[in-house]
Amino acid sequence: MKKFAIILAGCGVYDGAEIHEAIMTMYSVLKNGAEYGIFAPDIAQHHVVNHLTGAEMPETRNVLVESARIARGKIQPLAKLDMREFDALIFPGGFGVAKNLCSFAFKGEYCEVNPQVAKVVNDAVNLCKPIGALCISPVILANLLGDVELTIGNDAETAVAVEKMGAKHKLTTHGEVVIDRKYKVFTTPCYMLDATILQIAEGADNIVKAMLNVM
């Protein structure tokens, strides 16, 4: 049975992992006959956002602890992830990717990627393991890999930023998956578009199926 390493960035679209994308990724992995392990970096969140009002809250939270809410406690620190024990790596989206896993939300094309995240991506590439990225998370791959073909949907500003990092951006709509054969990178737009949870499920299912086809 093939095994995916799923990387979360907290809990909640505005400051962590996008919950629908995370859950549908887990569901799609199991639905298609594979299994998964869940990981998150044991670091402080950039900030905490009230998801009812959109206001920043005067408190601190931990990315691993918050991600454990989605994982129902079955999660490990990202530092413990050994890509030799997994067949694929996949990143659901959410603003936490651009705030906690990297600094794209603040620095755009000049962003920096968390060292633990960079290590597992580079390990996956060196081991020729497929890498999936939903929503905004392809910006991590643009930063680390440079000349990679990917999609973030059709947001012009983000597309320009990833191309400034050396990536080739492809316009896509709901459920479409862009595949870079050189790096075995798979990307799909999800909530980078105005989407329903049904369209998120379709995108997650399509990217997982495409990744399984190369394992």
C-alpha cells in the first residue's frame, strides 16, 4: 500500500491549513487505496486570526498543536519525517502555508521557506518521490525548485510572483492538475479559485490519482 506524507500548516484557512483541503486530501488518499501519515512543524504560528471576524487575536499558538486538531491527534513533528519511509509528499493549502511554512504572504517572490519544509521537499526530489501541492502551496515548490511547471489557478499577481521565482505557471480551473514530469510535481488550484467543497473534493481526488499513477 502506497503511503503519503501530508504536511499541515495549522488549523484554519486564514492562519493555518485550509481544513476542507486537508480533509479531502486525507479522504482521497484512503479512497484511492493508499494510506497517510500527517506531519507539521513544531513552531509558533505567525499570528492567530479570528475566523468569525477576520481580526488578529492577541495570543500565540503552535503549528503542530493546531494541526493536531485536524489530525485528531495522530500527527508527528515534521522534523521526524523520513521520506525514505513514504512514497509521496503532499501539501494542502491555506494561508498558513504562506505564513508558517514560508513567508510568501509577506515577501512574495523574495520569500523564505522553513528549513524543515525545504529539507523534506529536497529529500523527496532526490528520492524521485512525487510531490503534490494544492491551492497556494505550489509557491513553496517554485521557491525551492525554480524551473518547475505548476499552477495556482488564475490569480495574476500570484502567477507573476511564482514566475519571478523561476517557475512556469499554467492557468487552470477547478479539478485540473498540472504535472511537471522532471520533478514529479503535481499541482491543483482548489481554493485559489472561488470553489465549493465539491470542487475541492474533485481537485484533491484528481491530484491523488495522478500521483498514484507514477508510483
